[in-house]
Amino acid sequence: MKTVRIFFTGVGGQGNVLASKLLGEAALLSNIPVVLSEIHGMSQRGGVVESTAVIGGALSPVIADGEADILMAFEPLEALRALRKIHRKSVIIVSTAPLPPSSVATGQCAYPDVKGIPDFLAAKAARVVSLDARKEAEKAGNPLGVNMVMLGALFATGALPISKDALTEAIRKGTKPAFLEKNLACFERGVETASGRK
């Protein structure tokens, strides 16, 4: 089986570590070997949070520069920061919803215009899927479900050797009952949006 290296990046509170764990669980449910890692950084203060999932028999979760087959960017500026991880055949999934750091809120610096980021990314990778994951999560009734929307978009790319049933089962196993239906709805929004069926 071909090894697929997925690099997740975002801002504290967006749930990218949980997304990578659920992807790992879905791989295990599919009897596919997987290794995971996470770096929380300053997650408590809205800082960068990175995690990795390497599917298909690798012994290390480390993804060196130029090795990521898929970049999952939960925030547009974080997509730019993580560009060193991809190669020319990579798939990038990016949420276009800005989440400015605290330094912007306090007026210490300005948040740049991000409208051109998807086009810039498209020149660096084989495929870019851009969506406003926050808006899609809100439409599904769960503003905190950005990570589920992103997982749905990831599945819709067809870049994973994992079935939709395995991913939804992982969400069922990894979600508290009170949030389950809304998380599944967010996942479906991601699938539909990324596949152009919404």
C-alpha cells in the first residue's frame, strides 16, 4: 500500500488534533497501519497547532519538508506557513476563514488580505480545495465543527485509502453523544462542499 502523509495545521481551538486522531481511528478500523503525532505549541493562546497522520506502513509520524501528500490547513495564513511541507503533487485543503491571532486583536499588527491565498496555493500544488469551513460548520448548526467539515472535505478529495463508513464510524466512536449528530452533519457539509454538491 502506498504511504500517504497528511500534515494538519491550524490555530488553537480549531480541533485539528482531534481531526488527526479520528483519521487515525478510521485507518485502524480499515486495518490500515497509521502513526500519529501532534505539536500543541501555544494552543492555549490561539497559537499554531500542528499534527500529522502517516497512513500505510510508515514507522515514523515525522513529515519532513517536501514530504506531505496532503496539507490540511484550518486557517489560510497557516497554509502559507506550512507550504514547505508539500511537493508538486500534493493536495491542499484550506479553510478560507481567517482566525487572526491575539496580536491583531490588540492592534499590535494587521492581518493581511487572504483572498488571493487559494490561487497562490494552486500554483504550488497539484490540487487545492478551498472552503469556508467555519461557515459550513455554522450552517450545520455546530460552529465548533470546523474539524469535522475539514475531514469531510478530505474524504471528498478521494486522496485517502479510507472509506466514508470508516470515517463516520470513527466520528461516532470519538464524539460525545450530545454532539454526535451535529458533528456528522458538519462532516457531510464538508463532503458536499468539497465535491461541489451543496
